[in-house]
Amino acid sequence: MSKLLEAQNLKKVFDRQSQHALEILSGVDFSLEKGERVAILGKSGEGKSTFLHLLGTLEEPTEGKVFFRGRDLFALKEKELSIFRNQKVGFVFQFHYLMLEFTALENTMMPGLIGGLGKDESRQRAKELLDQVGLSERLHHKPGQLSGGEQQRVAIARALLMRPEILLTDEMTGNLDPVTGQQVMELIHTLHSQYQMAMVSVTHDENLARQYPKVYRLTNGRLS
């Protein structure tokens, strides 16, 4: 397998100029291979979300580097980073962050429209993905007309629209009941098998983490 994503000596300190400086990550090293599935397990407040945001370049580290296929991501200009996030990374968060005024289909199409995929291609891909996640009958429903599990399925379809090489998920089932949460997990593993993207999922749930071939624990700012 080839190394896809690599983090070197990642540190994140909040309020570093004040006497109340808080070090969240204390020099984390991490690598992800093509198609690999990894869970990051840790308690609330341990920095799991921060770590995921750094991997996806949603935040910048205080120190350290993140490489994608050997390319130093934080050396890129903001426009180049935006293209990387749009084309190479899919994000699924605990909260679905769907746009309430748009339908399931329109929400799913959005990354394609932003990324210049074209309206027709974006619509076709969105329809296919929504069918795969069991929402072919809900294309024109807005988020307020969907259940929590259905909203998260739309978020998953949206994350996969640009056929990313990496999927990053943050407490993806945290707002769902256990049965619905497990259904969403089974769906995401099925989609992983089909699309062969690499996955990093952060969670506090031991049962969820056990469904991944590789599990790291984040404790006191370090991975083990």
C-alpha cells in the first residue's frame, strides 16, 4: 500500500500567548494508507475533532506538517487548499450541516457545483448516491422533512459526490439512536468497500471503534 496522508509532529495550542495556554495535541505522528480504515478513539475534550480538522486542513497546526501524497498541504495557498478539500476529502460531522432551504438532491449536488463539476453531472452523481443510501424517494424533501438518520445519509452522499480519496468522519452517529447509528455505520462500510476511499473516524464509542481494522487512542494529546 502507498502512503496517502501523513502527519508529522502535529501540535495544537490554544491561547498560546496567554498564561492560560492549552495544549490539545502534543506532537502527533500519523499515517494513512490508500483504502485504509482507521478509528481514533478518545474521551470528550481529548482533541479528536481538532486532530481531524488538522488532517482535513480545516484548521492549521501550531507546529507540524500534514502531507498528501508527499505534498506539504499547509505550504499551499488558500485557493489550492480549498480545491484539495473539495476534490480529495469528504467530511461527515456529528451535525449534518445541511442547508435547510435546499432539498436532499440540491444539498448533495453542492460540492459538484462549487467544484466546477457542472450541473448535469452533479445531479446525476447525486441521484445515484442518494439511491445508494436508500433515499431515492426523498430527493425533493428538505432537511426538515427528513428524520435524523435520513439527514445523515444525505450528508454522507454529499461527502462522496466528488469521489474523494479520503473520508473524515467526526462522531458521525453521535446524534442518532443506537439502531439508526448502526445502520449508518453499516452503510458507510458498504460505501467504503465500493469506493475504496481511505477513512479516518473519530469517536468516543468503543463499540463503533471495534468495527474498524485499526484503532488508535488519543489521550493527553498523544496517539497510541
